[in-house]
Amino acid sequence: MGSQLCCEVPIIDLSDENLQKNTEKWLSSCQVIRNALESHGCFYAISNKIPKELHNSVFTLMKHTFDLPLETKSQKTSDKPFHGYYPTSLRFPLYESLGIDDPTNVEAVQKFTNIMWPQGYPHFCETMNLYAKLVVEMDQIAKRMVFDSYGVDKRQCDSLLESTNYLLRSFKYGIPQKAQSHLGLLAHTDTSFFTILHQINNVIGLQVKLKNGEWIDSDASPFKFLFLAGDAFKVWSNDRIKACEHQVMIRELEKERLSMGLFSFSSKMIEIPEEEGSDSWISTCQVIRNALESHGCFYAKSNKIPKELHNSVFTLINELFDLPLETKRKNTSDKPYHGYYEPNPHQPLYESLGIEDPLKKEAVQNFTNIMWPQGYHHFCETMNLYAKLLVEMEQLAMKMVCDGYGVDKRHCDSMLESTNYMLRSFKYKLPQKTESNLGLHAHTDTTFFSILHQNGVTGLQVKLKNGEWIDSDPSPSMFLFLAGDAFKVWSNDRIEPCEHQIIIREEKERCSMGLFSFSSKMVETEEELVDEHHPLQYKPFDHYEYLSFCAGAGGYKCCVKEYSGIHYADDSK
């Protein structure tokens, strides 16, 4: 053990102002972290977010906590393993530890404080809550860097971060007596995603095991934070990331050793993300590209939306359409095709409502309050969750389209980050004897992707490249991805928007859901899809202005060539 760990693993400054997403500094640091985790399962971070005064205050408060009577500390219990109080024992006579669940929640820290100090201790509660929030900030930045290094979709990253639970633990290692072992804690890996260890009082003892099997001392500086990958990261990365084995050996015999640890756990199932770059990924990207270029559509299956959620969504949209007409008419928008469409002489069977920005709970809540002023919590929660899961599928498909064309990852990420969504519910009633069975005229959508999810009732038809109209599979387990007009522009005429219509033939009312994606930036052709064999065909345009143009033109056939085609004026002469 001639060298310290800081000589073997990198140190990342998480407070560096130049560490901005998608910059060279960010991308290179992401790769450094990935390499360190795959080699040794750990790396150091420094940050100026935790000043010396806060560090000193935490150190003092930890001592106050461990100085409390055993019967007081023993009241800190938990039904989760490793989350309560661990007193010294015959097996670990030097080790003592206390845990605070959910430490970024001030009420949770207050609850812990009240157990330790029934008379109150506001300074403890405020300090530990602030400290936890600052360490969690570091954890979330580091996780984003790990996800970016593996090319994980931003929505999947956000979902994992949102489902993370934290535990803040304080550790004390006593000074061994002459007859006692110097082992503070046995060699082990943690069950967490990340464990962030902060060695509060600059006393050595923590050791980690390198890839070559060597045990090496960690730097005990209170201004460095040691990030250890746990078992969950090993699973998530499909064995790429090494869970870091570590132990505590007490060798300073005149000082007690104090440290803090932040542990992160998932409240959801731990899943392996899609394997970008694998043979199956590459082949699927090519299948999707071929389908979009041939017919403008493809089916997707996913187990992310369980049967129970599907049934709940379709029960709720039936309740939605049963509301009075004057209530539904309040679903308005300044954007075409985003508000309520009621049956009319031109389309007597068709009715539709739209929820803008359904990923934001506030937006879904606003829609819910308009429809049900008395409140309907279940509707809001269900539709928000459903939209998030659909968007995960949409973003994954968009990445596969980009990969299928060899588009630069940064361009793809930029496009995904600038995407707006609308969630629409559709109802087609049964035609009367004198009415046509046409539910919706043949048309293309103005979107990038439209994802249609049906409830087992036929009616949706798509037009193939050869001009044939075919029925779509209405199975609730199938999601039909339709390319819209924006994809035609982005792909420089490689992708054809999918023409589709609704024909009512069953003796049942037909309900369906749709997720529609639009760009908040200019719609323009991907620069990598322009070359001497494929000269630029379109001028950039504002997506929502194009919607207005289509609404004025009747809104059925694709009119993007007319709207922004470079050679349209010449061709029409």
C-alpha cells in the first residue's frame, strides 16, 4: 500500500463552471468517469458547494449524535435493512452507525431530530437537510454523466433520477483496545447505485480494492467525496460497471474516525437499458428506417404499459367523453389541432380532446380542473404516467431513427430536448342509417411521430406505398408509429408521411389515444442527410406556423412541399 487511491482513480470537479452538458469538457469527463467505474468501480469528486463552515458544522453535529445515550439512538429503527441504528457489537466492536431516511425532505429529517432530541434541535435539522441536498446534487450530476457516457436516453435518465430514494448515514469507528482487531468494517460492496463517502475528520481507514486485487488507502481529505458504484449499477450496466469492494481498517490509534455516506436506491425495478450499438440495436434501427421509407409507419410492442394501466386509461377517456358538451368545449388552445373537436356535419362521428404538455403534472392538472372543477386526482395521475411511458417509447424510436441514418448524437439529443408533446383522446360513435361510416378523412399528420394506441376495435386504416388501404391491428398491446410531415422535411424526402383514415365497421363505439410530437425549434432538414445525390429540398420553418397553414388549407393532405419546398414554385409553373 505504497500509494493512495487518488493516484489510481480520477478526480472530477463537479463544481467546474465549464462542466456544461454537451460541451467537450462534459463529454470528456463522462468518459473519464465511465472508465474509472468500469476499471475500479469508483472515482473522486470535489465541489465548492459544501463550504468549510458547513463541513465543520456537520462534524460537530455528528459528535453530538453519537454522544447521545444508547437507549435514545436505539429508537432509530427502520423496516428497511441497513437504514436504522447499528450499535457496536461483538462482531464489530469499533463500528457504530445511524441513518436518516429521505434526508432531502425536511419533515423526514425533523422526524429523526425529534427522536434524538425530543426537546428540539433546529440547527441539526436544518444543517443535515442542507448537507443532504448538496450531496444529492452531486449524485445527480454524476449519474447524468454516467448515463450520457453510455448514450442512455434523457427520458430514461430522468425517470431513474426521479425514482431515486436516498439514505444519509453517519459512521463512527472507535479506537481499538490492545486485544481488539483493527477491522472497523468487513470487506463488502454496497447494494446502492452510488454510495458517496465523505470522510469528515481526516482520519484514514477506508480502503478500496482495485481491479488487480490490491487494497489501497483512500484519501481522507474532508474536501474530497469518494463515489463508489454499488450492486445496482452493476446490474443496470449489464456487468460493465464494477461494484467497488471496500473495507475499513483502523490504524490511527489516537483518533476516532467519523464519516458520512449518502446512499441512493431505486424505488422502481432495476432494468438494463437498451443496448445501443449492439447487433440487435443496429438491425432494429435498419428495420425501422426501411419501414418508414417504405410505408411511413411501423408497429411497436412494449411491456412498459401494463394491461391495468391500459384499462384504466380507456375507462377514464370514456368518462371524459361522457361530460357535458359545454364542459368539453372549454378545452381550447391557440394552437391548431390542440383543443376540443366536436362532431359536425362534415365529420359527424368524430370527437377529440387534447392535453398539451402532458409530461408536466401541472398541465394535466390544469386540464383535469377544467373538466372536473371538483377535482379528479386519479385522472391526473393516470394520464401523466401514461404520457411519460409513451414518451419513453417515442424518444427511444427517435434515437433509433437517428442511428439508422448515422446522425450525430448531439444533433439527436438537441432534437429530443426541443420536442413538445400533445396527448389526444379520440371517440368515434356508431353511424346512423343515413350517415356515412367515414370516421376521419384520409390525411397525414403534421407531426414528427404520431403514436396511436387502440382498444381492440378496428377502424384505423393506413395507405401503403402501392396505394392499397389496409386495416391496422387494433390490439391494445400494439402501438402504431406514424411518420408525419415534419419527418419528410427532416429526412430530406427519404421518409414519407403515412396517410391514414378511420372507417367505422364494428357495432361498437371506437376509442383510441394518440401521442403527437412537435418541435419547439425550427423544423429543418438534418444536415447529414444532404449531399450531391440528395440536394436540399426544404427551407426551415416554424412547426406551429405550419400547423396554422395546414388548418387554413383544409388539413388533410400533406402540404409541406407547398409550404416550404425549395423547388415547389418552379415545379408548379
